[in-house]
Amino acid sequence: MSKRVLVTGGAGFIGSHVCEMYVREGYDVLCVDNLSSGKLENLKSLIGNPRFQFVQEDICHLEGLMHLFETFKPHVINHHAAQKSVVASLEDPRTDLDINLNGLLCLLQCVKKHPIQSFVYVSSGGALSKVIIGDEKSTESDSPQLISPYAITKYAGEKYLEIYAKEYDFDYTVLRYANIYGPRQIPDGECGVVPIFVNNITTNRTSVLMTYPDMPRGCTRDYVFVGDVVEANRLATEKAPNMVINIGTGKEIAILDIYQSILKIFGKEIPIRIEGPRSGDVKRSVLSNRRAQESLNWNACTNLEEGLLVLKKAMQVETI
């Protein structure tokens, strides 16, 4: 008998890839998404598959969620639904709080009544990074900076999950993502710098690079390909280690270097406009993935050039 997994935010960029993985692995999948940013188009490969079903529902709607738990009876929850923008959290912290914490608590309220076996919770390695000095990498045991409402709600969510897991006897994994890129990503804010650049470059428009005086090539980030992230979700579902785990490459890349790599892959020469820093930005972020290697036997296998080539190929297929 196959396991049943409920994926929140499953019509989104990462969530849709995760849904595909679960179906390939023989799980029965219930995808729950309110389609505020997710797209049904992302699920087109799964529509009609007897192991997959989609329900449009908001994770903050407790009554609707409870009904889904009663009828589907999931063994596993994979929680990707979130307000994911640092800037948006600064502009509207109440909405960030409602989605990222109230939404999680609605799920955990359902778990109290309908027990599960394990829970995969997506957090933020970038927003919860410590201040990086020299060749340091942010580890899971470091004290996070917590300089945005988004970082605060994600960190609080980790702690709520830890408490509920002990109280209601289920296993869990917190996956702190680095900056994810790949097919289906939408160009929205700091979460989507790669698709923003790709979209601008392929349409011959000027992009903007936000810099600090001491960082003329822009902030640095740890970029990991979505296919590698999906594998981390598979491993975390198979054997939840009951801990927080960074999912990143361990390599720090300046945003200007990302831009220039995309120019090379797409064979373009378009200048970029330089502007000042943005409120709430973490200047440097790079994640140690040592715990992921030791606890999940996971490592990032796709380098930036390989990942951008896959993205380019996917875009070409979409336009045929």
C-alpha cells in the first residue's frame, strides 16, 4: 500500500517538481494550493494521473484543511506554501505572519486530530544566515540574523514544528533552502533573480544590480538547482532525521557573476544598471551543507552552468 503525501504550495515552482517526484516514487499525492502564485500549468504532467489530485484551498482556512485531512488521511506533509519575499514581509508583516505562521499552525492543528508519520517543512537558509566573515559558511547551529519579519516567521515555524513533533509523536525535517533556481520559476523579487535576469536578457531589457559600497558585484548568495532540492525532499521523506538541515551548494556567488553567466549561456551582451542596496537584504549568504551530507547523504550535484543550460532547454521546449 502506497503512502499518502499532502503537498502544500504544490502548484508553485519548487512544489510542482516535488509533486512530480512523489508520483514517480509511488506516493499518492494531494496537492493543495490557493493559486495566489502557483499555476495549474506547472502540474500539467500530473493531471489525469490516478496517483495525483489537486485541490484549490488556502492553508489558513482551517475548516477546509481539516476536511482534506479527514478524507485523504495523509501519512506525510510536505509544506512548501509560504509568503517568501523579504521585501513584502517588511511592507506587510501582518500578511507574512498570517501565511507563514498561522498557515503552519492550521496544518499542525489538523495533525493533532489526524496523526501523521512525518513532516517536511521548508525554511530559509538565506534569511536565517548569520553574518558571514571571511571564508565562513552559515551552519544550522548558528544564531540567525532575524533582520526581517520573513526571517522571524520562518524561524518561529521551525520551533513550533519541533514542539508539535514531540507532543504528537511524528518525525520531521526542516529544510533551509539556499537560493533555488530552475524551470518554472517566476520572476518575482529577490526570490527570482535568475528568472528576472533571464527574462530581461531574452527580451533585450536592462536589469538592475543592487550593490553596497564594499560589495560592487552585489550581494552574494548560494544558488542550488531545483532538481537537487527535489532529491533532498525525497531523502527527507524516506528518513526524517528530526533536525534542521541546510540545502545549498556551499559556494558563494555574487549576483553580478550570476548575470554574466546567464549572458554567456544565452549568447547576449546587455549592460546592467547599478543601484544602491535594498532594505532587509542579507549582504552575504552561503550555507554549509555538511549536515545534509551526513544526515541525508545529500549533496548538490548540479553546477551553475549545468543548471542554466537545463533552464534554457526547458524554455526552448515551452516555445515549440
